[in-house]
Amino acid sequence: MRYLTSFNTDLLEIIECDVLIVGSGIAGLFTALNIDDSLKVCLISKTDLKTNNSYLAQGGIAVTFNKKDFQGHIDDTLKAGAFYNDLTAVRILVEEGRKNVEKLIEYGVDFDKIDGEISFTREGGHLERRIIHKKDYTGKEIIEKLIQVVEQRDNIHCYEDTFLVDVLTCDNSVDGAIAVINDKECLIKTNHAVLATGGVGRLFLNSTNSSISTGDGIAAAYRAGAVIEDMEFVQFHPTPFHSNGEAFLISEAVRGEGGILRNDSGEAFMGKYHSLKDLAPRDIVSRSILKEQQLQGNKNIYLDVTHFEEGYFEKRFPSIFSYCISQNVDPRKEWIPVNPSAHYLMGGIKTDLFGRTNIEGLYSCGEAARTGVQGANRLASNSLSEGLVFGNRVANVINESKKNDGNYVSVINEESSELVTEYKKDIVILKTIMDETANILRTRKKLSSAKDRIRTLEKKYEDVYSYKKEFLEFKNMIIVASLIIDMALKRKKSLGSHYLENDDE
Ligand code: SIN
């Protein structure tokens, strides 16, 4: 399927810009701010500018201020990534982190300090304290400040409630995009499109991700012919708190500051699984939690912070504290129940070291991109850094490039409302398939059955068209789910977050 809907380009409202940016997380906003102000930028966001995974980031930004720690940060990133990372991309991430963080500070972003100096915390997989943060709402602090700066820029035009339908190409080069703005299709004429559309967590029943994380940018890039890679690597965060069908993140920084995982009998079990104990890389902690749950007959696993110095937890982690209290768990006196949930996609749209894809004028950065930085399992807090460093690189490349003209064709598919009413229940079916098969402990048998079940859904909706945003999103979810399952089936041995319970099955 090349296009998600039908469109007659002669009849559509037209928006023209030099650069289209899709997504308002850290990668999208930071790219926009680094584009030369002589270029007109349209930044579109599926709901509002604050609904994205970056906004929800608690822990912080992994950044090395001291050159002496460059090699340490590189080594920890490679180790967490199962050495599947692209070494040059990792070096760039580490070496260019500081200058981009300094830009954030210039934009007004505030980080926690001790005696006037930025304070660093630790998270899983880091052998050093190198994570800067704003209490436990680092993402909120960054996104709110960046939005304020974006709003002051005359060359950046933001469109909320705007859904990217498809990227238009001609001779393997971008010449525009189709988007639905407030339920109305429009043609965006541009030669540069940056997909910073985030992850895919909402393909699963339980996820820490924001409601918009359904992989729309990856699906649109795939339909346009972009190379998609490493989709089998889905990271599950070990310690969200589940309640009412939502997974609230309990930051890894809580373990970085001394939190301890305990089983139902009170045993601090992580020492059995890894020498870094509670601060082992995330994929290992998530698998250990599941194994421990199985061993004790599906009883709860908990995070214990009751030994923290009086007053510290609520001061350092105010959002987590108030969430726990709202769930009738007082972390000062009780252990917090935790459960791994879908959190981050390491794969995505394949790019070079400047965010360029195989299609001229199409770029990607942030979680939607596969730059090679994250390998088979991302090191904690390397995601905001990746958004900054590669967002800045994409902007630099665009600033230096030339414009060319578009040549638009129409695609007419009859809208068919038949079945459009049924898709809501099929969204739940799709998420259940992903939860049962593309999860922390996988088997090839289950992955193969998922492939057939997803193919059935794909066929059912193949010729069904509608402009309803949720339906378009669902069709993208089917594409992305089948990319994850197909790539997971192709990787026959366990690696990083792709863990097969029985490799030889
Ligand atoms: C966390 O705070 O544990 C999440 C940060 C991240 O995903 O790196």
C-alpha cells in the first residue's frame, strides 16, 4: 500500500514551507529551533505540542561534561546495546552532547544544581554519575521551555491536531506531504520533511508512552520507500506502576539513588542476575523481574525506597511521590509495586549520521530514527541526548541544502465506511497480539502465529479508507506491528532486547 488515503491535490488546501517537521518532542522542537530563521518551518503535532514521550521523560539526559569520561560513556552505551551499536554514531552522541545541552540552557532550560553546579545522577548500565535532570520531570521542563522559544520564532509555524498521512515523493525525492488538519486534508508543499514522530509503545497494551506513540512516521516512511531497520528491538522499562490500564513510569533514577527491587518475600534478588544488581542494563532488569515473578508464582515485584533519608524521596521525586500517594501507596513506608512495560524502540527509519534517509529530502531523528546509537538496547537517558545531537545535525544539513520544485499527482480511493466501525475492537486485538508475542521473553512459535494474525487484520482493512484520525493511526499500527514481527522472526538468536526463550525452537 503506497498511500493511506485518497487525495486530489487540485482540490486540497495548500500550505507551503521550506521544512516540514513532524513531531513536537525534543527532536522535533530542537531541529526546528536550529533551522536557519530565513527558512519557513511548519511543525505539525498529532494532538497538542506537549503530548509526546519526551514530555514524560523523568530521569534526564545522559551527557558527559568531562572529556575524561567520554570513553566510559561510549563503553556503557555499547555494553547496554549488546555491541550492536554503530560506534561512530555513539562517539558523536557522546562528543556532541555537551554543546547541545549548553544550547538548551541558553533556551532557558533549568537543571538541578548542588552548590551552583549541575548535579548528576546515575541510572541502569551507567558506571558513572552522568545524568542531568530536573527533579523527576526533566522532559516537562525541557519541552515547556522549548515550546516557549519556538512560539517566539516568526519562521516556525506550529499546527496542532494535525495528522501526517503520507510523505509525497517524486524520483526518490521529497516533494510534499498530505496531512489532515482538524479533519480536513491538505497538501504541504516542501522539499524537506523531518520525521521526529517518536516511538511505538502504544502498539502494546501496557506502555509508558504517550497516547500518540503508534509509529505513524515510521509507517509513512515505509510506504514512501524508506529503509526501516531493527524493529525487533523494543525496550521494556522495568519499573512502571500499573493502574487502571495505564503504566506510570517510576524512573530508573530512583534505583540510581539507592532504590532496591524486592520479590514478594522481601529478597533483594537482582544480585542473582547481574553484578550491577539493581543498576544492570534495562533489558536484563526487565527479564530478571519476569523470571522472579515466574519463580514465585506470579506474585508482585516491588521497589523499596523506605530506607531513604527522611524527606529525600518526596523532594527528589515529587511527581512519582504524588502519583504513588494517589494510588494509596506511601513510598516512605511501603514498597512500590512495579511491572515492566513497553517503553522505547531502538530501531526505526534508517538514517546516516546526519539524519538523512535513502530518500532525498527525507530525514528522521529522535526515537523514530535508527541512527545506530542505541544498538539492541538503549542505555538509560541516552534518548533525550540522541534527540538533541541528531536534531541539531539534521538542521545543519537542511540549512546547507538547496530547494527544488514539486510535481503533484492525485490518488483517488473511494472512501468506504464499511468496517470502519469495527476497528476499535481490532485495535485491542492487535495490542493483545503484540503483548503476547513481541514481549520481553519471546518464542519463534508465538512470533509466527502473530505474523498470521496480523496478516489477517491487514487483509481485512486493505481496501478500507477513512479520514478518521484514529482509523488512520490503526492502519499505521498494523504496518508497524508487522515490521516488528517480521524483523523479530528474521533474527534467530537472542540479542539485547530481542530475547528468545529458546533460541533453537
Ligand atoms: C527513566 O527515568 O527511568 C526513563 C529514562 C529513560 O527512558 O532513559
